[in-house]
Amino acid sequence: MTASRSTALHTDRYELTMLDAALRDGTAGRRCVFELFGRRLSGGRRFGVVAGTGRLLSLIRDFRFGDDELRFLRDERVVDAATLDFLEGYRFTGSITGYREGELYFPGSPILTVEGTFAEAVVLETLALSVLNHDSAVATAAARMSVAAGDRPLSEMGSRRAGEASAVAAARAAYIAGFGATSNLEAGRAWGIPTMGTAAHAWTLLHDTEEEAFRSQIEALGTDTTLLVDTYDTREGVATAVRVAGTHLGGVRIDSGDLPLVAAEVRAQLDELGATGTRITVTSDLDEYAIAALAASPVDSYGVGTSVVTGSGTPTAGMVYKLVARQDSAGGWVAVAKASTDKASKGGRKAAFRTLHRGTATSELIVVSDGFEDVAAAASHPDARPLQVALMTDGEPDAAFEGHEGVEAAREHHAFAREELPVRGLALSKSDPAIPTVYADAADSAHLASDS
């Protein structure tokens, strides 16, 4: 039996119980603005990377309550019959604007703005947060690793350290943030990401000798393959690899040991044997700090697993989804905000801009509106780059942000946005955000932009 494609039950129960109550008291049809943002950057990072947007748009398209979903809600008595009737015809018909996938974000950045009725928009909270919190955490970690790696290629190989669906999403996020390939074939099929991989230690252990394993791999894949040389003794493995493949061997992989020391020894041995063009890949429990420590070592590429798919110690971006504006009973717009200690939010519809000085980012300028007047005044200033784009209009996603093309566009945009960071923003140590977040109203936003 084929599983339903519906994403409607990727939802916390309280969203539907709120909807049920709102349909009862007549507030379900009020127009609302919800905003997805992070109050702070998790893990003391200096910037965050938006990822998951293209996936989310497709998932919202599939946010439909079919027979199976409605039957479950009925059997569990989650909502009443009238709400079930409403959900049967549910379609998101509102609009979504937000940061482009691959864009950098900072505390308070309005990463996603969802506009529609309360009934349409409130039920998207869990889905939006589960996608963007996971993917952005992975992308932020991947970007830091990419910064540490410099021009050396990075491959993602963490599928075995994540859930099966999360593994595919993580490969996609890592690719957007600077990784060049993934070991995950489903990520290759679904998102067009280049795939890589040759052999594990099991391959060598399968054969009676290391030489037999290497010969068999060369016969199957050619001399440009990469041989894993540290199953037994690394020095002997390198010697065997060159003896079998010749001096034109494509590469060797090191998966253990004191990597800076071992890499230097392997490079020296390869050069002594005449395999001066053979590349060295290292793959042993790397994170951004280990990669940075290898900057002076004769390493040609890196393979990263556990650390990247788990956000390198920060597995969630800590984003929230809050109501920031709504219509009142008379139809007027009201800015609303949570005032809880340490969890306060800023009400009102917002427009976001990155102020620049000679091409370098100086602030995250967030223009706040009490109502729905034009808040785009800062966009006319040459040193303020608008950050928000239309992602979904009248319930229809912009196809440019979906699929293979959307992933490539996000990857390209990330590289562009990262170039705007000040040098201090590229440091790996914990610190304040690379640029400050500045709030302004529409009247003074242009003044702030020109002063930044």
C-alpha cells in the first residue's frame, strides 16, 4: 500500500484545537500575519544560513487532509465535525514572503512571513519550523566548514548518522552551503546533487589480502579511484596502493589517526614513490575546527559525516513562528507581540534589508510597520539590499525556488551573500553576530541605512 503524500499531520495537535475553537468563536477568518524568525543565533555562531525553503514550499502544496488524515482526527476526537468539514477542503490560499534560500540571517531576521486567515496560517507552524530549524542548522554548520576548508572540496557522508528522511534533507542543506557532493543517492536523485563514494573498510576485509581488494577495485573503477589505505597499516597500505595502481592513482583516503601527522607522512611517501599527483582525502570525525586545524596539511579534500548532519553540536536553529499582526473585529490592522521574559517578540509587519558599505554588510535593517503601509522605503537607498522575495502567491509556490533548479539557485545565492560578510564574521570562535540587527520604522529607515 502506497503511503499518503499528505503532510497535513506533520502538525502539533494544539494547532488544530486552536483552529477548532476559532471556527466556533468566529475568529478563524481574521486576516493574520505570522513571522518565522530566530531570537538569537544558536551556538554562538556569527551568522546563520537559511535552508529548507524550497522543500517547505513543496510540502505546503501537499498539505491536504485526505480520507486517512480525516479518519484519524475523527477517531482520536481531535476536532469536531464542523472542523473536519473545514479541513476536508483546506487549501492554503495566502501568501508567503521571505529570505531566499541560501541567504544569511541574524537575530530577529523575518526569515518567513506567512499571510492568510488565522485558520489557513496557524496550522503551518510545525511544518515550517521542523523544516527550517533542521535544514538551517545543517546549512549553518556546513557553511562554517566550507569557510574552514577554503578552496578544498567538501563531501557530505553522514547519512548513517541521521534519520532516513533527515539524511536527504541534510545533504541538500550542506550542498547549498558549500559542500560539493554527497554519498546519499536519494539526495542525488531528488535534488540533483553530485554523488560520490568508492569503498569502505568492509571491502578490504572481504578479501584475503589488502592487495587483492585494491586490485579488484582498480579493475572495477579504474586507476582514478580512491583507495582506503588505513584498514591495517597505513604505510603498507599506501605502498600497496601505488604498487597496484601505479603512480597515476587518483587518490587515497585516510579515516583514522592523528590526521595532520598522518597526512604529512602519506604525502611524503606518495611523493617518494612517484605518485605526486595522487590526492589525499581525510574523513575521520571532522568538524569545522578539525578542518581548520588541517589548513596547513597536505590534504586535498574532506569528507564530513556526523558533525554536518547534526549541525556540529547545534542540531536546531532555534527559530519560532509567531503571530505579529492581525485584523480586529472592525477590520483594522493591529500589531501584536508576545511580552514574556526572554521570549519577547516585536509586533508588526516587517521588511528587511542588509545595509552595505563598499560591498561589505554593516547591519540587518528591519523596518517595522504598525499596519500595512509601504515599509520598503529603505530599498531605494543604494546601500540597502532588500532581503525578502515572494515565495508563494495566492497559495501557489514560485517554481523557481523548487526542485533541482531551486537548489542550484540557493547554492549560488549563498556564495554571493557570504561574500558580503565582514572578515570577523568568518571566524569560528563563539562571539556576537557578525553584524547588528537594527530596528526602525518606515519613516527613519532610509536615514539609518545612510548612516550605517
